[in-house]
Amino acid sequence: MTAAHSTSCGPGAIGALRTDVPSLNLTTTGLYDPPPARNARRPRQQPESKSVAVPLKQTLRIGAYVLRQHLSGAKRYPLVLMMEPLFRCNLTCAGCGKIDYPDDVLNARLSVADALASIDECPAPVVVMAGGEPLLHREMDRIVRGALARGKFVYLCTNALLLEKKLDQFEPNPAFTWTVHLDGNREDHDHAVSRDGTFDQAVAAIKAARARGFRVNINCTLFNNADPARMAEFFDFAHSIGVEGITLSPGYAYERAPDGQHFLTRRTTKDLFRTLFRLGKGRGWKFTQSSLFLNFLAGNETYACTPWGNPTRNVFGWQRPCYLLGEGYARTYKELMEETDWESYGTGKYEKCADCMVHSGYEPTAVTDTLNHPLKAARVALFGPRTEGPMAPDLSLDNQRPAVDRYAEVLEEGRALLKTDPS
Ligand code: SF4
């Protein structure tokens, strides 16, 4: 019953898996093309038959980047820069852990100059604009244009309430994708965001954006009350209105989310995704994530988190350790990468990470695994994640350090940075 577009907004940017046409690239891309299940329903109308979840040019450029990093022996490198130019939102989703800041923080904005300087600092080939609601930032169009001019692939995550109104400020570009937050069909989505009419507004905006030639994906966060059969119908519907790719995510258990009752455990996440992938066979869904990340969601991989893969820049600074978890801030990207105690985070290391299976930390791990085991990635791409049989062992939680409530301390640290470096 909850939604947090911020959970699933992200690095669906770097891979693509679809259920109808096999292909594979070296980086994150995987796709699976299992034969249609007996009695499987065919996808409804798919008017954008030439659309792809991730363009080939993007896949190749990011693949080359990842390969260069590996060949150079880089120990840590970023894939996606998560940018939160503001925390203010025009919705109050019960599963969101980003919007309960005091007003002075909600009113803060990352300036265009600071946003672009951060993009220059961080070599990630993909930039995801998230928040809060990025379209509440009056100069979001300038930030997007600046990022595109720097050769980045840009994804703008939005609840779409302002999308039609702001469409004129943006231009279609193969490197620019709207990522619209939709957590299910009309009933499920409106319930999730606690406002009737939101689904219809988002769908109208998606159609308007597609009609104008924009690329449009959706991001979809799943909680423990997700009904796989209803979600399957929703995915069919999304493709029928021209959505090019779906980014899936299990909801991260934000400790400050108003509704903490519906977050998934690791086991329920795996069961849910296995059911979903079984239902998806032969339906032509296009996911934006890699085959091995989806294999991980289906319980077939034992992955440790790669928390530096998606560094996060918000109004305070560079958030440690990741987009989901705020445990402090660095002033610069370099400081973030060099002075964060990365070994303290991830499932099995920290209680707050225990149930996390979000792409923010685990898609970069899947990328590395793809490079190390391309044949496995190809196999999953062709046949899909295994949805029956034993699951891969999970990481032990026996030695994880207990959760520490650092909210007040971290908020003060952030506010101090806001005062010294007003954005
Ligand atoms: S497991 Fe990784 S991505 Fe998830 S909250 Fe922990 S550090 Fe962040």
C-alpha cells in the first residue's frame, strides 16, 4: 500500500531485459526470452514495436566504460549518479523516506551550478534526477540540458503530476528518458500515493510525452501487499500505452517512512519476483535492468552490496553510503569515495541493510558478475531467471552490526553543510 518513487528510480538506466527478443550485452544487459508458457496471455497492443528499454548506443557506451574501469584495475567506480536536487514533493507516499525533513531542508534546492559541478566531479555515465519531485525545481530543464551537453545519459524520475505542464521546457533526446513513478494499476497506484486521480494524470502525461517523441519508462516499487496477477496486468497495460521499459524494485525499508508495515523481507522479495517472472513468460515485458540483477531478485544469486556504484548528491552534499541510507555527508565526490568506510555497509554488515535488495547497491554487483561470467548472464538472458527449485544461499546476518539511530546527528551535519554551502 505504499510507494516511494525514490526507491526504484535509478539504474534501470544501464541494462535491459525483455521477454520477447533475445539480445545481450557485456555490461548489465541481459534479457530473457523464455518460450511462452502454455496458456500464457499474449501482451496487449504494443504500438511502439521499435522501442527499446535501453538504446543500443547507450548500452555500448556504458559497456565500454565498465570495461575500461575493469581493465584499468579501478577498485571502485560509479555507474549512476543519483541526484536529488530537492527533497520537496507534491505527494506524500506512505513508503517514502525522503520527505519528512523540516521545512528549511525541504525548501533547499541544489543550484544549477552546483548540480553541474557535481556531474563534472563524478565520472558515472548515467545521471538520475530524483528527489523529492524534480519537476518542482524551477531550473530542472537547465540541469538536464547541462547533463546532456556533458554526454551523460539522463533519467528524470517524476510522479508526472507536473509533466504535461512542463513538457515544453524539454526536448526529446535519445539520451534523455522520463521515468514515471507508477506502482500499479489505478486502484493500487492511487492507494499507494494516497491521492485519487494520480494514476490517470500519470497515464495522460505518459501518452503526451510519447506523442511528442520522448522516451518514457516507468519505475515500479513493490511491497509485500503486491498482487502478482494484478501487477502482470499492469505491466501489459504499461507497454500498451507506449512505455519502453520498466524498472522494478523491492521497496527499501526506510526507517522514517510513515508506513513501515509493508516492506518486503529478502525471502518475500524472492518469492514475489519468482511469481512475477513466471507470469511474465511470453508477455513481452521489457525491463531496464540486467539479467543477473533480475536473477538476484528471483533468489538465484548470492550478491554482496556495492554501495559506491550509485553515489548520491543531494542538497546537503554527497550522501554516505548510498541513495537509500543517509549516515553522513562528504563535501566532494572524491571525499565520498576515499573516506567512506564502505566495508561497514551492505547486507550482513549492517542491520539497516539486512533486507535491502535494491538496484542501488546490487545492480553494480550484477554488472561485475556479468563481466566475470558472461556465459551465465547470456543463459539467464535467453531463458530468464529460474523460478523454481532451491534458492541461492543468502548472506549470513550473524555478524551484522546493530542499527544506529543517527537521524538527528546526520540532519544537523547536513544542515551545517547547507549553511556553509548554500545551494
Ligand atoms: S545494502 Fe547497500 S544499497 Fe542497500 S541500504 Fe545498505 S548500503 Fe545501501
